[in-house]
Amino acid sequence: MNDILKVPTMAEFMAEGKQPEILFWVGSAGSFDDRAKKITKSFVKILNAIDVKFAVLGTEESCTGDAAKRSGNEFLFQMQAVTNIEILNAYEVKRIVTACPHSYNTLKNEYPSLGGKYEVYHHTEYLKGLIEEGRLKVQQEAFKGKRITFHDPCYLGRANEVYEAPRDLIASLGVDLIEMKRHKRTALCCGAGGAQMFKEPEQGNMDINILRTEDALKTDPNIIATGCPYCNTMMTDGVKFKEKEDSIQVLDIAELIAASNKW
């Protein structure tokens, strides 16, 4: 496939008098973090390959305000949210897909009371829907026989009860999905939620991401799958701390799907 990614903006769609199928909300991590950019690119590769008409806000997208709200700055959160809502509503956005559970939770559950009412999907929900519609086919050769464990992001799992979509996608790869002892409703946080990503951890016996990585390592995985850029960072750091980076990969589900099709 051509390596040049097509990433149209809402402004370009508007100039042509058209609406995309979805708005892809990239999120701060997916826009600026070098590791998370790979997740963004993998998701875009999938959309390009199966000709999904999507758009991004580009430079008009700002942080959802999640981190500000979780750290107690409600004023800053509302400033961020209202600015984003004005832009989204001006473009008459109806459906939003994001690869970040923090953006997903904020857009879905906290924007409506401020005037931003949209259909919001996590990228695993959306990809599962594309498979069910027959638009997306998943090849099984790339990861066949691999042992994969899935770490539930807090804002996808417990906060929004999205447990099956990521697991169904992993199962579609023809792999062995091995659950950690703590999973789904009892899953342990990676340690990055609630704006903890941006501060040093409090004193304790062990950092949370190391403890969660130990949960994953007990499944003897080849791959630790994630559905959140923050979780990806924390689990990657945990694998490095355990000196297992040569034998265990940490990959977002979008990366698994894209790689399975060699996109």
C-alpha cells in the first residue's frame, strides 16, 4: 500500500459542501507523543485502505480538557470544552471516533451538558462495526499462534463498560487471548489516569505500572495489547523496567489490525 496517508480536514470537507462519515478525534497524545503517533497512523492506514470518508480538525482541535478536569481545574476544563464544542457544532459534526479513552469519555459523557451532543465511539467499537458490516477484513497469518493479553483502560472499561469490542478484534486475529487475573471490571489501572500521567508517583512500595506489568507478565505473553495511548506508555515503561522489551511487544489494537493486513 502507498505509504502516503490521506488525512483530510473538516475545513476541506466544508469547502466542498460535504460531510465525512466520521470525525477522527486524534487527541493530544495521538498528535504530539512520538509513540502515540504510530497508533494514529495505524488507524488512519486502516481508514485509508478501506476508503472510509473521515476528517480531522487538524490545527482546530484542542485538548478535550480531561486532564484539567481530573486534576481539579474545572474552569480550564470548561474553557477547553466550550471552545471545542463551538468548532464541532459549527461543522455540524454528528459522529466522532477516537483512539483515546480519555477523549472518548469526556466527549461522550461530559460535553453533552455543555451543548456538545455527538455519537462517540472508541476506535475498537468502530473497527468492530466495520468488520460486522463486511467493510474490514482481518488477515490471521501475521499473529497466528501468538499469545496476547489485553489491558483494559479504565475510561474504556469500568467507566463505560466497553469490554468486548477490543477482545473481539483480538480474537479475529486468530491468536490465543490470555486474560490477566485482574481483567474487565476488576482490571488494575496502569497508573496514568486522573492526570497522574503528568506527575511523579507518590511514595510507595511499587509504581502502579510496574504492578500492572507484572499482572501481564504472569500470562507469558508475546504481546500486551492496549486500547489507550497512556496505557501504552505505562505498559511499555513497565516492560522496559522488567527488561523484557526484546521478547514482549506493547501494541495498540489498531496497530495489530493494520499489521495483520500489512498496511
